[in-house]
Amino acid sequence: MFPVVVVHGGAAKVPKERSEKFMLGVCSSARTGYAVLRGGGSSMDAVVEAVNHMENDPTFNAGCGSMLNIKGEVEMDAIVMDGKTLASGAVSAVRNIANPIQLARLVMDKTSHTFLTAEGANQFARSMGVPEVPPESLITEHSRMRWINKLAAGTNPVECQMDKMGTVGAVAVDSEGNVACATSTGGMLIKMEGRVGDTPCIGSGGYADNQVGAVSATGYGEAIMKVTLARLILFHMEQGQSVEAASDLGLAYMESRVGGLGGVVTVDPQGHWAARFSTSNMSWAAAQKDTLHYGLHPGEDLTQSIEDPL
Ligand code: ASP
């Protein structure tokens, strides 16, 4: 069994001029997660580090760079899940926190609950000594311009799902065969205040179970929740499907049943992995056996050695 980490930077349309940034971001995140695994770290440590890395990268819709809600504010959701124990931790609608994925992990590690929301989650962050950051520090020029343009366009939420999305996530298997997932997002552009998407919902934005595998999902949250996409894919794996076939079956069902598009990264405990999507683009990267695989367009699988400079 070869340890592996697979990350995604969101299933969404990526304009040509931004594709380089997305590719560099996911590759650097996968390298970060892989360094943890190579150093003997757990799959949970690897996915949290990988997602933390993308939350700090303003390219992605998570942490700094999050999409803005209807009021022009940042509200973020995140989840982690440990496949060994089925323990999970999630937060939703948090503000003023640079790394919601760390807070989700603290919910898992330090409380008897699995999910804290809004001001309660922020209060918990304070009690754990997680520093609060000014709200403006999470807003980029790019996210503000997209908010202004989208408000002016007054678009239909379903028709335009692809240019309002983005999320980051990771799955990993460590040398002991433990799987884990982590997913973090700013949610959908111009969402209602208080809207919570699929990301922090167990079985939708992520799921991990050592007996089957792990999934981190991205895409149109309202559709992902209807089909509990992450758990649906693991169900197909339980029925004997490969990581790729199960991912495709789950995404195809979501599209045909509720018209939703999205993408996933999936692993099984043997270290097989997949990055699949029904959108036109999904930035992703996987690191295993000292090789980095990455892509952005359907069917693309570029490779380089982990030792090569980015
Ligand atoms: N799933 C996220 C949400 O609906 C958005 C995304 O993944 O692109 O909040």
C-alpha cells in the first residue's frame, strides 16, 4: 500500500488566465500533504495541512479568497472526518477565521459534538485561542469584483451554478491504511446570509470510513446534499465498484436526478485514487510514490516527480 493524498481546488469554470494559478495551488497543496505522509504523519494531518495550504492561497474559494454572500460578507463552512473512528468535526457560517479547517478539526478533537455553527463556532474558536482576523483580510480584489459583477447581472442560481462555485478539499491514505477527508469553502457567490451548503454536512461534502474509502466533494451544494454525494460514492464502492467508476456513478446520478454538477476526489484504503468531475474544469493534484499527477480539464493527467521544483 502506497500512501497517497489527492486534493481539489473546486469544480468550476476556470478562465484561461487563471488556470496557472489554480494548477500551482493544487500542486503545492498536494506536495504539502504528501510531505506529512512521507514524514510518517497520519492521513488526518495530511488532509488538514493540504486544505490549510489552499485556504491561505487567495486563488481559491476558501479562507482568504472566499466568495462573498449577498451582503458582500465572507461566511465559511468546513468539515474533517477520520476514517478510523468515524469521528468528524464541522463548522458553518464562520467569519473572521483564517483557517476554518483547523477549527473543524478542533470541534472533532476538543468537543463532544460534531458540528458548530455561526456565532457559537466563533465563540468556540475564541475559547481555543484561535486568532480572529479582520473580515476584510479574507476578501480579495477578485472576489469583490465578482460579487459586484454578479449582483449587477442578477442571474438565475441554477443556470449559473458553474461560475459561482469553488471549494477546496483533500482525501488521503496513510501508511497504516487509515483514510481521512477535509473540505473547506466560502460557499456559493451571492448566497443568502446564513446559507449552509453541502461542504460541512457529513456524507455530502465529505465522508471517510476505513472500511470503504474517503471522498471530498465540490460543486452545486444544494444538489450534492440531495444525493448525499460523498456517501453515495462510497456506497457504490461497497457494491464492488472501483474508485473511478463509483465517482462517475455518483456524479452521473446527481446530474440526471437533480441537474447538479460537481466533482470529487476519492481514495480507497488500498491507495487507489480518482479525481472526477462533471463540470468543465476541476483543478486537482495527487501525490503518490514520489510522483505528482495533476489536471484541470476532463481526461487530463499530467505528471512530474515530487523532487522537481514547481
Ligand atoms: N459545494 C460548495 C457549496 O455549495 C461550492 C463548491 O464546491 O463549489 O457551498
